[in-house]
Amino acid sequence: MRAREIWEGLEKIVDLCGEREADLLLIAGDLFHRQPLLRELKEVNGLFSQLEKTHVVLCAGNHDYLKKDSYYRRFDWCSHVHMIQDSQLECVDLPEIGTAVYGFSYESKERTDKPYLGKQAKRLRQTEILMVHGGDERHVPVKKEEIAGLGYDYIALGHIHKPQNVVPGKMAYCGALEPVDRNDTGKHGYIWGEITDKSCRIQFVPSAAREYIHTDVQSSRGMSGSELKRQIKQIIEEKGIENIYKIMIKGFRSPDIRFDLKAMDIYGNIIELIDDTKPSYDFEKIKQQNKDNILGKFIGQFEGCSEDSAQYRAMCEGVQALMETRRD
């Protein structure tokens, strides 16, 4: 966990499991975004202790991996909390709910092997679940064709922060409970599922308190700073003032306008604001007025380039620099 919001998200899940008397809570690695402190494990264990009818099975991922001196290795969990410590596939047998859960933990920040490879479900119990933390070349590559045919009733995936239904009703990433950095855009939450002797049904449930949203704001020729500020304010209010924003200002502006970006953050929730506008010069007019000097010749070198090209951007910046030099 990285922030207070993540902890609150975990509290929501525990409350929900208690209210609905869930049989099983799965945490497929990276409960923490770094090595957990002893006091943090005690807090989490205290939270899990509230679950009277729910087993908890968790493993260590690449962020909270099992270092030699990790507090995970010697922590005494509640009787219904089962921490998988083996780096190879280990079975947590839960006969009271007719379920066996298989998984493994990381012992380093990276691992490129596939501990699940060829490990067929043993059918010890009516329901058999596989947990796999991974999904890229440096963290247990996940090949759905290799996993889906192993015979498990459900495969719970961890590591990728965004929810993904890899094999519908069979294999999914729940993603992070809350976004953990500015590039974690989109919905975040958890997966609620039900396995019977006939089917496995799962659904993603959005539960995050806020989202990171990347959005563009269009500036028009002649738009003032106050007009742009009102436009940004309206967009944020429509998308939700509880969210956190990265905003790119696109389009054109008057050559004499310099937007005061600090003044645009009305609600204090803009993490990055970039002015990518181009000055709306009348290049043909400037070229004719300066055809015998460096400014006119400079514009002539870019004749015919489109407004969305890198050449047009270079012309804008060059003309602006030359115009400012002349004013000085």
C-alpha cells in the first residue's frame, strides 16, 4: 500500500467480505508498494481479524518481495490468513470451504521464470484457484494459452495496475484498488466472483475514491487567460473535482498572450499543466513586411508546412524568438 486511499480501499473490501459473508479474499501480490514495516503488518492483520467467515490468501509480489530479513517471513498471522512464502507453486488447502488455492511469492524484485508452467490443477478440492503475480518480460511472463488450459476454476492475476479480463469468466487482473501514480488512469477497484459446480462468474467493481485523468483543453486564437481558466474549471467540474488531472493546453493563442498556468489550478488537483499552444502569427503578412531581412527569409524556409507538423512548431518558436529580439 502506498497511501491513505489504498488503506481505505482495503477497509472497504474487508467490510464488504464481512457483510456478504464471502468465503475467500485473494490478494495476488503487492499488498504493499514496498517492503512492509512490522507495524503495518500488525495493522493489516488487525483489519483481517475482523473477518470471521472469510479466509484470506496472499502472496508477495515484486514490490513487497520476500527479502531475507522481510517481516513477512516471521510474522504471525491470524489463523484464517494464509501467507504463501514459497517461491515455487504452493497449495493452501481450505477443506472447510472446499477450495484449494495455489500460488507463489517473489524473493527478488524481478523474476523471468514461470512457476505455473505445467502445474495442472490437482483436484484436491471441488474448487481450485491459481494466483499468478506477473505479466511482463521481467516479472513472470503471463501467457494465457499456457495458463488457461491447466484446469483451474479461476486464475487471479496480479501486477498490472489496470483491470483486465484476460479470459472472460476465467482469468483476470483486478488491478490496483486505487491509482498509485499519475499514469494509472481509468477505473480502479476489485473483482467480485462466485464459483459454483457449474460456472465461474466474475465482475469488476469500481471502488476507487478518485482517478488520474489526462485531458486536453483547446485554446482558440484570441482566447484570454481568464477564458481559458473558466474552460479548465468547467472540464474539471464535469469530470469530478475529486479526481487528479494532467492537462495539456492545445491549439493557438495570441502572440502577446502568456498564460499564467499557476492561476489555472483552481481546486488544487492539477498535478501537471502543460502549455502546448502555438502563437497565431500571420506568417504571410510578417514575411512580406520583412522580405529583405532574416525574419522574412526564415519564414520562407518553412513555406507550405502544415500546422500540426514539427516544422510549423519550429517556425513558431523561431519567429517568436526573432520578434522578441527585435523588440529588445
